[in-house]
Amino acid sequence: MRHGKYPLLLAFLLPPLAIYGYFVVSPYAQTFLVAATDWQGLSPDYNFVGLDNFKRLWHDEYVWNALLHNVWLLLLLPVLTIALSLFLATMLNVGGRGGRGTVRGVRGSGIYKVVYFAPQMLSVSIIGVLWTQIYDPRGGLLNGLLRAVGLDGLAQVWLGDPNFAFWALLAVMVWSNVGFYVVLFGAAMQAVPRDIYEAAALDGAGRTRTLLRITVPLLWDTIQVAWVYLAIIAMDGFAIVQIMTRGGPDFSTDVVGERLYDTSFGESKFGYGSAIGVVMFFLTLSITVLALRVTRRERIELS
Amino acid sequence: MSEAVSTASTRPATRARTRVGRGALVDGTLNVFSHGFLVLWALMTALPLLWAALSAFKSDDEILSDPWGLPSELRWSNFSRAWTHGHIGLYFLNTGIVLLGSLTLTMLLGATAAYALARYEFRGNRLIYFAFVGGMMFPVVLAFVPLFFVVRNAGLLDSLPGLMLVYTAYSLPFTVFFLTAFFRTLPTAVSEAALIDGCGPFRLFFRVMLPMAKPGLISVGIFNFLGHWNQYLLPVVLLKNDDKYVLAQGLAALAVSEGYRGDYSRLFAGLTLAMLPVLVVYAVFQRQVQAGLTAGQMK
């Protein structure tokens, strides 16, 4: 066996490592190098400018504006998505209570899960295009609904109004993520022994109390994972913004990823764009570490 | 009610009885309330999708004047216009070609790498593992600028094989991570028996270990299929020629151009066509899909 080990290792590891190194590791690493240049992309000429890009970045109000939107997303997206998913998952999995003090899933919970999860199948471009149409001021579903119930005054140019565009985007991000976490939390709830819920029900704990005192602590590991993933999505958020608003109107939905893309591929300032990327890299890294730290708690072992 | 209390509870019966009794009353109204929420969210999820499908049959006029109305007739021609003039058919073909290559390559390279990392001890094993897994942490947008030039220098810009390689590279972290964990759980007794019977290490992998890893391969295969099918950002950077566009990218481009032309019916038809395959796959394999997608997040 021993002599056969290295041919296999070489054959099995070299091709994936080569592709991974060439297309993933080296671009990430090069971002750091390019960030220290004034490269404009068209010519191969560039100068090393050290930390100049970062100094400029510090005073770039557009970058700060974009970052502020990422921070808002970071605060709101995980909280809203997790709260809504936990609520729906609770209703589905332990919401139905028989008259006998037993706890069970609500009737038809399987169908609900299938429907809720469906947006997870769709690409970000389908979601973006679909919701752009829903928000359409003339033929959109949303304004159509408002007019149908006589609330014509509330109809808006949702994506064209700086006051609403960001919130409209946030709603889409929550909408597209909730179903996934309903299923994720649902699976975790299935692992909680039924007797715990039944005991709580017998002791007279209401639904809210059961959710906050039993479900949340028992699901903490899963919630933590959800938090980290949603935080990463919030720091990114580029794809949906690029499709729906391109950061507009009047930069009211700009995010750091969109800045990076516009600066690099729109204005051909590849050095400066990469500097934005480097900042984003460290922000994402620290937020992930922070999210893991802050949410760390004693793990509850289920026997 | 009293039966449940007396059998299930060891607590003072009176206390439990009053509490449970009150709880049941409140539950009656709460059930309506909670069902209401569940139905509301189901509507909020399903209505937009149904609306898009219905709008695909409408005329532009109907779409603009009556968003909640039904189409006056089934205009199938919207779909054929989207398929040909909207190039949705071409985008489907491109996506299919890319997927054929990228999925095969991802599964092959991911499984071999994961197997080597899971079942062999050698110097640098951990290092390679973490190099792969670390790739899951960062948004792909960070690598955009250099990636564009790396691909251009390799002469692979605007080429479907280039996109296959890039998809594969960016799918390896999760695939290796997931399959390494999976290969570790497989029993060693089987492979030892095969080796004693004179089976070579390569044969062992392809004839014994791969078939044993089938459930894991299916999960990660579904995950990668959806990821590659829905990929939007990588093609946006790497494909500039609209003959080469993949579906997700082509649809977004169509939305921009139809916005100027005002041809909404064609856009909705394209949107519906683009949604259909994944939703059909989902309807057929929903259990595996849900399991495959959520399993990855739990490790």
C-alpha cells in the first residue's frame, strides 16, 4: 500500500489544486497587490502608489455612503430574516397543539415548507427581474394591490424614489432568504425531543415563552450559523443591487460591492477598485469573527 | 382534556388542569392566527411567481393597465418570441453546455481531492484542506478584478470552456469540504478487504469508494447544479459577447433592453421560461434538494 500512495495523491490532488490555485487563490492574492497601484487597466503600465488608494478611500464619501448601506443591511437583514424564519418554523413544527397537551406540527406543514423554500431555487437574476416588475410603478403587482384596495395614495415609484428604494431592496433580500431558514430551523427543531415541548406546554408556557425560552436556546448553534451566513450576504449584496438599481437612485442603494464593480469596470480604475476590495475583505473577515464571538454561548447537549 | 392531564402530568392535577384548560382556549384563536400567518407568507411567496407566469400570457397593454387581471387569451406566441428573438433558447443552450462540463469537472476533481484528503495521511494534508475550505468565506466580488485579467491572459475570456473551469474552481471549496467529511464516515473495513484482495488504490476509489459515497455525491451534486445554473456574477465579469451569455445573465440583460422597448410580455415569458426548469427539478426532488442545500450549512 505504501508505495502506491504517492501516485494516487499526485493524480488526485494536483489537478484540483492547479485549477483552484490559478482561478481562486491567485486572484484573491493579486487583489492585494493591485490595490497598491494606480493601474488603469488599458495599458500594462502602472506605478506602485503604496497606501495612496487607501488614503483616498478614507475621504471618499461615495464609499462611506455605500458602506453605510451595508451596515444597515448587516443590522437589519439577519434580525428580520431570523426572527421571521423562527416564527414561521415554530408555527409549522410545534404550532399545532392537540387538545391532549401534545405538541405537533401544524396541518399541511409539508406543503408550506415546499412553497416557502421555492425562492431558494431561483437565481438572483430571476429574483431581481421579478421584483423589479413587482415594484414597477405602472404595471407592478404592489401598486396594483394598493390601487385595488383603494390606497392609491400609497402607490409609489418604489425603486425610483431614494426614500423607498433601499427598503424595497431589503424586503426582497428578506423574502428570498426566509424560506431557506424556515427549513433549516425546522430540521433543527425536529431534533429537539418532543417531551421538552410537551413538558413546557403542560407547565403552561405560552407560544412566545416556548419560543424564547426553549426553542431559541436549543437552536442556538443553528441560529449562529444563520447569523454568519446572513452577515456575509449583507456585506455583499452586490448581485441584487446590480440587477435592480445599480446603486441608484442618487446612490440611495449603493453598496461596497457595487462601488468596487463600478470603479473597476465602469471607470477602469482597477487599482482603486481593488483597494475597495481589500477593505471589504477585512470587513467581511472581522464581521464573521465578531459574529462567531458575540453569539458564542454554552452549547446545550441534547441527550 | 382531563384524561390528558391525568395521564401525562405528575404535577398537582388542579394547577395543571387550569393552565392547560386556559391554554387550549387561547390556542383555538391562536391556531387561526398562526394559520393566518402561514397562509399569508405562502401567498407572499407563491403569488409573485404565479403572477409572472400569468403575465407571460398577457398583452403589453393588459400588463400595464391591469396587473391583477387574468390574461384575456393564452398568448403562447410570447414564449416563442422570448425563445427566439429574446435569445432565451440560446441562453438555455449555453447554460446547458457550461453545466455539462462544469458539473462533471467539479464532481470529479472535488471527489478525488476530498478522497485524498480524507483517507490518506501526508505532510501538508491539513494545509491543503484549509486552503480549500477558506475559499468559502469570501464574496466572489473581491476577486473580480484580478480574475478578469487572469482569465483574459489565459485566453479564456468570452469562452464557455473558460467559464466551466472558473465555475469548477469556485465550487471546489464547498465540494471538498462536504465530501471530505463524507469520505471520513465511510467504514475502513471495506477498503481494507478490497486491498487484501489485490485491488489497486485507483480501482479501489472508482469501483468501491465512489459507489459507497453516492448519497453524499448526490447532495453535493444538487447543490452544485443549482449553484452553476443560477450563477450570475461570474458570467457577468467573464462573458461580454451576448452570443455566449448564460441564462441568468441573459435574463437580466433582456430585462434592461425590454425596459427600453416596452416589450413586457416577452420579458415575462422569458422570466417564466427561466424559472420553469429549476422549479420542475424542485417539485420532483424537493426532499433531496432541501436536504442537500441545508446540510451544507450545518457542518
